[in-house]
Amino acid sequence: MTSTNTYHLAFETSSARGEIALGRGRDVLQTTTFSGPRKHASEFLPTIDTLCRKADVNPSAITSVFVSIGPGSFTGLRIGVTAARFIAYATGASIVAVPTLEVIAQNALDVDPTPPTIVVLLDAKRQHVFTATFKPLDGAYISTCNAQEADPQVFLKQLDRTSAVLGEGVKYHETAVRASGLRVLPESTWPPRAATLYHLGYAMSQQGKFTDFRSLVPHYIRPPEAEEKWEERFGAKSS
């Protein structure tokens, strides 16, 4: 059982505008959102420092890091994962890797009544989305399929008409979403939240669902474009 005298950090850097949460036990003490989109690199470490100073928390008291593992922004995920690995290596803190789509899915609990099925959409570029479906169970939304890359028009047409859609991919694929006829949840439910990540990560930590820092990598689903181009150019030569 985790002591209430120890603290935990949650890194939500999967979207354009990141957040970090600091908590003790199951309770979130403070959450800070970066000042603007794509501020992860410049504001990440100063934000952690500010959160710890405000709460009078010594970095040595951080015993766990809950990190949004993806899919999502390639750069944002890389920053969050790298920071989690560094902290774990330097302090011995444990790491919990939380699926990003699961974090976003819990936002649908704000809606009354809660939809019987929801689908989370994130833009994957190339006219595709990263997506998964979820159903409510015991006060939370539980995934009913693995996160995947898909054509939104094809994927959404397969869903039950009572399904609802959320996620920042909605604005990038409005035509496909509109054509599906599915209910779109309010825009306030689209971004991932560090506080939600914290609660999911804490619950997983109580179940012993930790990831060794040496094997922690972002869940991109598809390799970053730079890696794909490198493989296209040099892969055949090196094989």
C-alpha cells in the first residue's frame, strides 16, 4: 500500500497543450496547464519545480510517476516518457504507463446521461485517426478494443447509432464525424486531463501495474514520420 506521506506526479503530454499534476495518495493536490500549445520542452521541468515548491515537496518524496503513454503527439509523448525514465533512474521512482485514449474516455463521465458507448478520436494525419471504443462499467469507461489507426469514415460507420464521439480528432475529421450521424460530446470533454491520468495511474499502481524504466517507450501505434523516411531511405541498404 502506498504511504500517504509519499507523492506522485502525472505527466499528460500527449496533446498540443500539456498538463502536469502533483498528488499524495489518491488525491490530486495541484494541476498546472502549460501556457500554450507545444510548450512541453520549455515549460516541463519548470512546471514540476513550481508544483513541488508550492506544495513544499522534496523531489525525493516522489515515489511514482504516472505517464500518458499514447497514442498522441509524437514529440509530446517522447518528452513525457523521457522525463519519466530520467526521474525513475535518478530517484528510484516507479512508473505507471497509462493509455492516453483511456484517459480521454473518462471525460464522458461528465455527460448526463452517460453514453452507452463512446469512441475517442485523435488525429493520426494522412486522413486517419487513432481510435478505440469504450463502455461504462463500475463508474469508469473500459476499452472494448485495442487502440488502432483507422479510416474514420469506415470505423465510425461500424458503430452502434447510440455511440458518442469525443477527442481532439473530431475537429480534424469533421466531415467523417458529421457523415456518421453520431452524437458529438462537448468540446470541453475532448482534451486529456492530468487529474484523470493521475487517478487512473494511482489505481493501476495499487494493482502493481508498473513498467520498468528501461523498457518504457511511447505507444505510437505507427512509427514517427522521420523514422519511416529513414527506413525508406536506408532500410534496404542495412538489411
